[in-house]
Amino acid sequence: MTTELKTAPDLDELVRQLPPHLRENFEKADAQVRDLYGASPGVTALMRLWLACGTSSQIRVEFERAVLDIKRRDLNPNEEGDFDEDSL
């Protein structure tokens, strides 16, 4: 039985296509990691790590915050991850 490796899309190319304001936080994080530890895996690896840490609930909550135009970070969904009138 052979194991077939699936290759990920070229994240370097995707990162290059991002507008500068979206790359900025990852570039800052890259510089901070490099300053603190002397080396960093780079912007693409940090972006991959950040994406891998997001759960479906967190992604949905960020979508709901955007749709509801919620700016305050102290407004959080209930334990099930839902915004309801008690949360607003």
C-alpha cells in the first residue's frame, strides 16, 4: 500500500497576493518572533499556524461580528458560540 502525499496550495503565492494591510500583522509577528528568538519560520508559516488554530466556531463568530458590525471585543457569544439578545 502506498501513501500518496497531498500537496498544499502554494501559500507563498497566496500570501504575496494579499493586500499590504492584511500582511502587516503577520510581518509584525515575524519581526517580533525574530527579535525574541533570533529566528522565525517566516510570514507564510505563521499564517499557516494562525489558520490552523481557528475553529469553525471562532470563524463563524468573527463572521457574525462582521455582519453585525460589532466593534467591541468585550461582547462575546454565549457558551454555544451564539450571539443572542442577552449577549447584545
